[in-house]
Amino acid sequence: MVLACDDVGAGPVVVLLHGFPFDRTTWAAQVDALKARHRVLTPDLPGHGASPARSAATTVSSMAQDVIDTLENHGVAGPVVVGGLSMGGYVALALAVEHPRRVRGLMLINSRAAADPPATKSVREDLARLVLADGHPGAVVDAMLPKLFAPGVGATDLAVTSIERVMRGTSPAGVAATLRGLALRPDRTPDLPSIAVPTLIVAGAEDQLIPIDESRAIQAAIPSAQLVVIAEAGHLAPLERPDAVNQAVLAFLDSLGTGG
Ligand code: MLT
């Protein structure tokens, strides 16, 4: 599937993949910071934003293939730097493992390598049914929103209301198919030592969904990985602390050079 995708700027290609259930607009601050020296592609993953939902479970591997189809549609044939927030990180990791020739640098932001434990799979299925029965994604928004931002730090009202608006605008079919696909994703932990490209791990010091030790373990397992911990950030570090995240991302991209 070719995805709806913004394609901005000129220079080495960077692909940024949003989290669940968000859309490409969540990368606005990063696109602004990168576009002077990079070509930045921000797709809407299937069932999010302007990209249609699949009728069945949307697996992480199928999303990785969609990203490749989208790159080809935009005339990008060579290897790219790919980064993802949380679910987007699962897809970025799938690209690095399943399509290594397409990836020259990897950024995993507020993300993880492990599969869902059984309890999480069952919560996802319950939520998928609820959202389809309700005809709106409110149950997912209510479950996730309180855990997205660093507690007590005071995310701006604008950040909270804008992400809530995006979440409530995601189609129930897209939310359900994605929940079911995420529950099917494999444990990538055994693959981490074979990732040969430079990798940046970004973690929120106060991420309530992904404990920082998971980010430390990923960094230790990937041979060429560095970890940047963003203070006063939760699960949405690129939105909560855009300047700190942009600084880490730009330093990483500079270290990679143009890639030819
Ligand atoms: C995300 O932010 O993308 C989600 O927390 C991912 C997930 O539900 O595993």
C-alpha cells in the first residue's frame, strides 16, 4: 500500500514513523528542524491520518512493506535513515531486520523490541472489539491519554489537546486493525545484535509505558547504538521536549553524513 505522506526539504532522506494511534502531524517540530538539510518523509501508517485502514490485522511487517512501497512511489531507491516513535519504532525495527539494504541509520524513539505479553494481547483484543462496537476510538483514548505525558511536568495544553484531537480522529477500523496487528508482532530482541547500522535510542526519563531499562537493554544489544535520555519527557518525547529531541536527532544525522 502506498501511504499518504508528506515529503519536505532536500538532502539525505529521513523517514519518520508516528506512534499509535497518531498521525504524521506529530512530527511537525522535527520536520521543521530537519528540513533545511534533509529530505523528510512522514507517512501516515495504514488506518491513521489520511491512509486507509486494512480490513484485517495490520502487522508491523506489512507496515514496513507499505513504507517501502511509499518510498518507491516518491522515487527513493537508496538506503534511508528511518526513525519511529513507539509503534513507528516497531516498524522501523522491522525495516532494519527484514529489509536491511533499505536502512542506513535507525532511530528508535520511546520504543521497544519485545513482543506483547499475553495480558497486553488480550487487552488489545478487548479494546479492538469495544472500539468497533462503539464506532469511535474513545476507549483507546481514555486508556492511553493519561499515560502519554510525563507526570507532574506540565505538558502544554496545546500538546495534550492536539494529540487528543488526532487520537479521536483515528478511524475505529484503523484502531482495531492496528491493535490486532500489534498483538501479533514478534519479539525482536534476538535480532538486535545483528543490526549493523548506527542506531540512536531516545527514551523519555518519565515514560510511563516503556520503562527506561528497556531502552538501556536495546542499546546494550545493538552493536552500534547510543542512548539519549530526555529529561522531563514521557512517552511522547518529540512532542513534549522537541528541542532536546531535535538536538539528539540532528547530532545523530550529522554523524552519519550524507550517505551518498
Ligand atoms: C504507541 O505510542 O505507538 C503505542 O504505545 C504502541 C503500543 O501500543 O504498543
